[in-house]
Amino acid sequence: MYDKNLLQSNDDSKNCEIPIDGYFASDRIPIFGDALEMWIFTTFAPSKTVNIMPRKKKPFSKDTKFAELLTDDRRLLQLLPRFGIGLGFGDRNVDQVCQMNQVNTDLFLMICEIYSDNNYKPGQNELQHIDMGDLLSYLKASHLYYLDERFPHIEEHLQRIIEACGQKYGPMLSHFYDEYKQEVMRHIKYYEEEVVFPYIETLLNGKRTDSYKIDEFEHNHTNIQDTLDDMMNILLKYLPGDILPKERIEISYDIMELSDDLNRHSIIEERILIPNVESLENTQP
């Protein structure tokens, strides 16, 4: 068993110094969010010259060079396997690469915009160009990516930290990670893939069922941020500074990236999937 009181802290809990190899950051920094991500990046990046000014982002288009799209936002690289797009695309533009790989260009650009622009929301005219079969294939590929690649990668590194923690923090850290993973799996594997997606496929086949409606999906998007926050508190705030500090920084960054990716996944469902399914429901006799 673990003592959850270990997570209690003073009024300074939102701002703390993080020990790195026995040294502390010169300033007190917020431990979560963009500020921590920027601090980690600027501390450990190979280059000491980092441009932290936000650039004015132009919308991607079919004529955008595919390589430029990826260098504009490195997070888009992780989307390529989910669409079945490989590297070696040369100087081709987005439309050419998508056509070569039998990918719906409009859907690909729409998902890229959601990853790159927090305020992007496709209009009804844009949504009409989306093939729902392609969207479901992308969402299922994302599920495989989370369950077969990201979680095993995090578990491998986290297990070494848990073993180094001993009984004071190890069981607690393991508990919060297991709770976080199980909540994600319950939603994407047992709810989306066994309830939501089969319902949508039924509608796509021209059949109607009254046993489910897509508005129920919105109410089942669970909030697991509290569990994630508890786990990050242990990794960053409460473990002694000499317990695998570099590995803790790396795994914390991996967990934050996974959390951000899952959030984008939810936005794709809210802004693309749900409106399209609502249109399908309204057109069914």
C-alpha cells in the first residue's frame, strides 16, 4: 500500500525547483504545461540557440511541400504510420504524397491542422469532403499506436524508476500509472472499438439502430487528468533527486507527449467524427 498523504504539499506546490544531477534550476518554474516543456527542451537540446518566439502559422494546403509540413511541426511525423505513409517522398507536395499512398488529402490536412493549431475547427463544408471509412481507419490505427508502441515504451522506462524507488514511492507510482493506462484502455478499446465504431459502421451500411446515439459519446469522454497529475507529481516533485534524474526527465516528457496526443485524438473525434455521425443520423430514415 502507499500513503497518498505523501502527495500533499505546501502553498508552494505549484512552483518548485527540480533537481538535475544535484543542481537546481536557477529560477522557480511551474512544473506542468508549456513552461516545463520549454524548460526541458532548452536545458537538454543539443543546440544552445533556441528560437522560443511563436511563429505566425499559415494553414497547410494541398500544394504545401510535404517535407515543409513536417519541419513546420515535428509532431506530424507520428501521424505518418497511422496513414500508412512512408518516408522518401522527395520534393512532392501534400496532395501528391497522399495520392501515392491512397490517403484522403482533405482528411490528412484536417488532422494536421488540429495538431498544429489549437483553435482550428473545420467548417461544415470541409467536413462534407471527409470519408468516414478513412477516418475510422485512422482512429483505429491511433489506438494501435497508443497500446502497442507508446504505453510499452513508457512502461519499460518507468519500471526501472519504480524499482529504484523502493517501497516508499514505488507502489504509489505503479498504482497511478496502472490507473491511468486502464482508464485510457477502457475508453478507446472497450468503448470506442466495441460500441461506437460498430454503431457508425452500421450507419455507413445504411442501417439504423435506436440502441445508441452519438451524443452519448460526448458524455463518455472521461477526464483522467487528475490521475496523470498525481503520477507527474511523484516523478517530478516527491522522489529524491538522486533517483535516476535524467531518466525521470525523459519519461516525464514522454508521458506529457502521450497526454497531448490523446488530447488531440479526442479533439479529432469531437470536431470531425461527431459532426459527421450526427449528419448520418439525421439523413437516416
